[in-house]
Amino acid sequence: CEIDIRKAQATHQSDVATILSEVDLNPGPKSINETVQLQVRSWLIQQAHLFLAELKAEGAAVIRQCHLQDSLARLLREQGNLEEAEQQFLLLRDTCAEHLGPAHPMTLQSLNQLGVTLAKLQRLDEAREVHRLVLTQRRKTFGDQHEDTLQSVSNLAVLLSQSLDPAYRIKAKKLFFRAVQGRRAKAPTHPSTFYTISCLAKCLTDDPGATADDLKEAEALHKEATNELL
């Protein structure tokens, strides 16, 4: 959730300028925005825990419980509670696999988010293995050109490109090219397409063994991505 104190309203419109001038002086709009965001997220997390417990007690549909637990885990991750977010995604994965099946989109999404969380925890080997598993299952379930599959291709490529292992970097480059090709074909103007193009450009630029042709291609890709995203 994003908070902007400058968009807040007052009972009397004439008070807005006065309030904002005080905010600018101390502690500043950025600090207040961050404080309010923290408090809102904390409240949402508390409410999500309570509502999830109610759904379980009522025997509500599993898919409703899973969607709420997914939202809770993401909120925890945004809040910086990575270890608790990991536990919620693990519980979500187990619940989805048991009641919806291992190939259900929600099960695979929970695994994907678990991989993202492990990467933020800097447990990169575990994160790579999770993303490999998700990619394999998504390809089997949805096919190579499905957006979920392309997302997994890109996610794994990002992790591999961060390694110093030359073999990983070569694999990352191949995966990025595959993701870019697939996303260009399906959604040529979507932000995710240009994000993946930007990642490919960075992968080529950061490669210690990059050739002049690689760097030239990286520059063209970077321009393509930034021109569309800015």
C-alpha cells in the first residue's frame, strides 16, 4: 500500500496548507508516509491473521483460505518479516498441494513466492532450486509460452545471472533470451516485457566475457527498455 500525506484531506480546506507546511519542517512528508505505511501494514497483517483463523474455523473453501494466506505472506515480506513470510508460504504450499493438487496454479504460485522470499533471505541455492522446480512444473502444466512459465523463466534467469559461476551466467543468458522472445510474442508492450529486456541487457553488460557485439546488443536492449518504461 502506498501513502502520500500530501493527498490527505482536512475538515477545513484552508487548514491543509498550514498542516503541510508543518509536515515539511518536521519530520518531513517522507518520514510520515513511511510511518503511516508501516502502521497500516501492521494493522492489515493483524486483521489477516484473525480473518484467516475465522475462515479455518468456519471450514471455508480452501481456495479462499489460500488467497488470504498468500496476501498475508506478501504483506509480511513487504514489512521485512522475511522469516515469518517464509513460514506462511511454506504452510500455503502444503495446504494447496494437499487440497488443490501439486500442479494447481495456486500451488505453483505459492512455490514461486517462496522462491522469491528465499532469494530476499539470500539463501540463493535454495531459491534457485525452488524456481527450477516451479519452472519444470509450469512448463509441464501450462506449456512453454504461458505467462506463468515465462515468469518462472525470467525469475530463474535473474538468480542465475547473480552468480559468479560462468556456467550459471551462460544459462541465465539463454533463459533471458527465451523469456524476452516469449513475452515479445505475447505482450510486446507490457511492462514485464520491458523489465525482462532490461534484465537481459544487464546480464550481457555484466558478463566478464562479454564481446563487443554483446555490449552493442546490450546497449540497444537497454535503450529499448528505458524508452518504454520512462
